[in-house]
Amino acid sequence: MRKTSLLISAAALLAGVSTSHATLFAYEGFDAPIITGTGVAAPGGTALNLIDNSGSGFTGAWTVTSGSGGASVFESAGLAYPGGYLGTNVAVGGNGRATGAPGDNAFLRLNFNSGAATSINGAPLVVTSFLAQRVGTSVTDAGALDAATRTEFNLVSEYPRNFGARFMSNSGVTDNSSLGTIGKPSTWGINGETYPDDVPSITDTWGVGSWKDTHNEYTGESFSDGVDHVVVVFYKASNMVELYVNPQADGTNDGFLKFTYTDGGNPVPMDFYAFGVEAGNDSSDRPVGDFVFDEIRVADSWSDAAGIVPEPSTYAAILGFLALAFVFVRRRRNK
């Protein structure tokens, strides 16, 4: 009994390192939002830029920052956490959908209120979490380009138009500047692959783009054809950013990237004032960017944002601590 108690205490101690004094700065789950300025509940299909925030830590409505919003809407169905998710977060309400349109980009942002912005930008560690799924039409399905043309010019990506979550770096309500995008920038190339060797394997790939010195880096291929749980961690002191796709408490995940946010090697302030989304138009005969997103959380701990304890980075430490505790108990018993 003593050994069991000691081991449990060790795990609880290490798990508590990341959960003490934790704060959820902002949350948006699209739970019964209203049409801005009306007080009327928004039905599914309402234009996203007419939707007021419905959670906490945000203010106002979704605002367009580039283009006119494309075909972006609020959907009442809502997303669910992936089947393998064993965390504490629970999905509620509907979801947002960022969709480009012919000749029209869809870039929008939901601004933090002043209190949340101050707390987020004053925190040494910021963890964001959201659910998302690409739902757009692939190039093959659209039939926009023939195989010979794609082979000749190595047009490998099935989804060459940009999509993703953006971390808005200016406090202007409609400003389009951002730290960078988590999703996929607009590109035909990916990971050095050659068309048609791996087509259409690249269907649901997460990566980073436009983070100053970091561009077009991807976590891998086809993690799932369904909803993914995406977690982004900002370490302010070191300017490090980590991207996890479907992380688990045992330290495993479906994709991982780690990079330093610099400009010409120089650190860049990692302050942001809104959660943004983007989806590209149909330029160069390509299908528009199109993805759904939900359950946006911004916190100062892994547990409050991802709903997982312990965080993957402390899992190895817990194993090490438990091993030491086990040795300690054995030595005491053998005395």
C-alpha cells in the first residue's frame, strides 16, 4: 500500500505542475450564437461575419480582414473530438466554416476582449486548442487540371489553396496581419514529393506557413479523414512554437512540429489579439480553401486548453520520477 500511495502521489505532483493557477483566457464553442446586433438566434447557414461571439474572452462579431468573407458560415451541427481523444474537453453547440468563393478570399477574425488580450500577451506560456477538418474538394475530384499537366509541372498537392487558423498580431479590429497560419499555405509542392507518386495521399495534412523564417513545413500525410484536435503551444521566453495533431496523454500524437519564431534569426514578439481563420479563393483553376473549425480555447496551461493531463512534454518526466520513486521504495523495504 505504501508503494502504491507513493507512486500515485508522484504522478499527481508532476501533473499538478502544469495545472496549478491555470487560466482559460478565451473560449468559443459556437453555443447558440446570435446574429450580431439583433438578439436573434443564428440558424445554420448564417454568414460567419454576422455571428457574434458566444463564449468567453472574446468581443464583438467575426469580422472580415481580407476579401468579403467568401462563402463562410455558421453551421449548427458542431464538431466532436476524435474517437481516440481521452481528455476532459466536451464539444458543444455548432461550428464555424471558412470557405473561399470564386475571386473571393475568406479571412476573418474574432477579437479578444481587452482583459483577455492583456492576460494572453502577459503570459509566458500560451496554449491554444481547436477542432478542425478540411472539407474542400480535391483537385482530382474537381477535375480542373488533367494528369499530364500535373505531371509535367509536378502539381502534387491535392489541396493547393490556403486554409487554416491564424494568430492575429495587431489589435485593429479588422487588421489582417498575423504571426502565422496553422493549416496549409497556398502551394502546389509538399515535402519534396513528386506527382503522381503519392496522390491522393496528401488529403488532411497540417503544417505551418508564413511564420517569418518558417514556411511550408508539414507534419506528414493523411493523419485522418475526419476531425483533428490541433494544439499549438507558444513558449514566449524562447520564441518556440509547438504544433500537435491529436495529442494523447501518453505522449503520442498523429503529427508534431517544433520551430523558432524569428525574423532573419531575430526573435519576434509573440503577442496576438484575435483568433483568425482563412480560406483561399479559386485562383489558377484550383478548388477554394474550405474547412470547418470549433472549440477554440486559449489558456496558460496544457490542461485548460487541450483538456489532457499530463501534457506530452511532461510524460517522460513522470516516468522518470516514478522510476526513482520505485527505487526509493524498494531500498526502504530492503533495509
